[in-house]
Amino acid sequence: MSGPVEPGWRGAPGRSYLKEDRGEFLLCQETAAGDCTVYVPGKAPVEIAALPRPVYHWGTLGAYARLTSDVVSFTLAVNPGMDFAPGQFAVCAVPGVEGGRAYSMVNDSGQAETLEFVVKAKPGGKFSEWIFAANRDRTRVRVFGPLGRAVFRPEEDKNVLCIAGGSGIAGMISILARAHAAGYFAGHRGHVFFGVRTATDVFYLERLNDFAAASRGNLEITVALSEGDAPEGLKARYPALRFATGFVHAVAAAAMAGKYENVVAFVAGPPPMVDGALRMLIMEARLSAKDIRYDKFG
Ligand SMILES: Cc1cc2nc3c(=O)[nH]c(=O)nc-3n(C[C@H](O)[C@H](O)[C@H](O)COP(=O)(O)OP(=O)(O)OC[C@H]3O[C@@H](n4cnc5c(N)ncnc54)[C@H](O)[C@@H]3O)c2cc1C
């Protein structure tokens, strides 16, 4: 409402929606240059207000590993530790790359001193080029988090549907880790659909196979390949997983027909995949908005 602000990233896409003649500015980019009065219209729902508050952390990069030709994973040892809910993300800023980039935590939630991330290369992307150019272990990284409302809340007592494209599986692994640790699939159903292009693009199948195997049939995990069928060798290596051919949201739509009772759905991945899955969840599954949670990696 009043007070001095300094503009941040001038090219931020959100600026196109601003009415600057009405004094609007981009709250997520500007910096307060002195005392400001901020009016927040509306109320935060209780479950959102209960999420951990984001703060700045310093992190040290480690355990850098190539999972496929265009996917790397790494950890960040953070100080102070970060308390986060399953499905949340953090914004990481690295030396030489302007601005921060959002990455979803892969590991189990709670108070964590080590955060685990997975990054899929975006051709020509600044962070992608930086992280793929060399092993970046021991780099100091500025981290802000946790952020995000697409979180799993076991107390909601719902069956879980996850639809992920590529590195969108990151937050789903965190959700499954929490559910697994809480014995959630002893009393609930889970359906996970993980979409990649070909059999050479898969990663984290070991973990997914272990989650499915431990669930006594209540957690079904399907790997959907959009280009071609899964080789027999892959199926034999991960006997607790199912494999299908097609776009992940179409595979999910076919497998889920008639199974949407008491379901909360999580969707993450590239924008076209997320849009396809959302259309399906709204038009076909008829889930209510509060039961659809998503992160678009655009
Ligand atoms: C909630 C969320 C969670 C995500 N989780 C993951 C994940 O787990 N794994 C994964 O691989 N990807 C994830 N992404 C995508 C990720 O944040 C990056 O967009 C992606 O890695 C490409 O980054 P890049 O720097 O290589 O590409 P770029 O095209 O260089 O940058 C990507 C985006 O960063 C923003 N940006 C560019 N310049 C600036 C600047 N100067 N200041 C501020 N912002 C700028 C723009 O919005 C741009 O579209 C997530 C995205 C979101 C929104």
C-alpha cells in the first residue's frame, strides 16, 4: 500500500499482467527498500497457514550423479535444516546464473539437513547448462524454501493419484516416501503414472519398484513410455512395476476410469503434459479443485 520498492527481474513474465498505473508491482520479484505497508486481501486457509515458513538457507552441493543422458541428481546440505511438507519445492540460486530456479525435493519430508533434487536438462536453459557442464560438488548455493501448496496431507485420509512427466516424479517420490514411512498404503489405494519418452529415459525405477513391492498390491505404479514399448529386460528387472505405451495422461485416464472415489491427485511436469492431465481430471474424473494439486515446470 505504501513504502519504497526496488524492481527485481525486469523480464519476469508476470509483469505483463500488472496495471502499473494503479501502482501494482510484482510481489515475488521486488525488494522492499525501506519500511512498507502490505495489505493481504483474503485469508490463508488453515492448511496453507500451517505449512512451514520459507526462509533463506545456504546449501553445499554434493552427490552429483548422472541418472540418464539428460537427467542429473544432487544433494544440498543445508544450514539451517529445512522443514518441508511432501510435494514442496525450493528455489536455488547458483553462481553465474541470474535468478533462482525451482526444484522439488525428492527425499522424505520433515526436518531435513540434506535435500535431494533431480534436474532434467532444458536445451539452452541457463541452470541446465550450468549443472550439466561439470560435476558441481562443493558449490555453495543460496536456497529459499520450502514453497508450494501441492502437498500430501496423510490426515486427509484420501486415495492418492500421482501423474508425473520426466523430472515431475521428484515431488511424487517425496510423497511416496512419506506415505511409505507412515504405512499409508496399508489402508489407502495409490496409483502413480510416470511418463518418459523411451526406455533409456527412465530413472528412480529401483525406488518406485521398492515402494510398490512394499505396498501389498495397494500401490500400483505404471511407467508410461510415449515412444515405443518397454523392453522385456526392463520389465524383468522391476517386477513390481507396470509398463504401458502412450502419453502419461492418456495412460492414466484409461487405467483410472471408475476409480476416482475419495481421490486426491498430484500432477507435475512439463506444461503440455500437466494441461492434458488437468483436463482429464476436471472433465473426465470430475475431481473438485481442492483435490487437484499441481506444479507446472514451465
Ligand atoms: C514449482 C516448480 C517445481 C519444479 N521442479 C523441478 C524439478 O524437480 N526438476 C526439474 O528438472 N525442473 C523443475 N522445475 C523447472 C525448473 O525450475 C526450471 O524451469 C528448469 O530446470 C529450466 O531451468 P533453466 O535455467 O535450465 O532454463 P531457463 O529457460 O534459463 O530458465 C527457466 C525459467 O527461469 C526463469 N528465469 C529466467 N531468468 C530469470 C531471472 N533472471 N530471474 C528469475 N527467474 C528467471 C524463467 O521463468 C524461465 O522460464 C520446477 C518448476 C517449478 C515452477
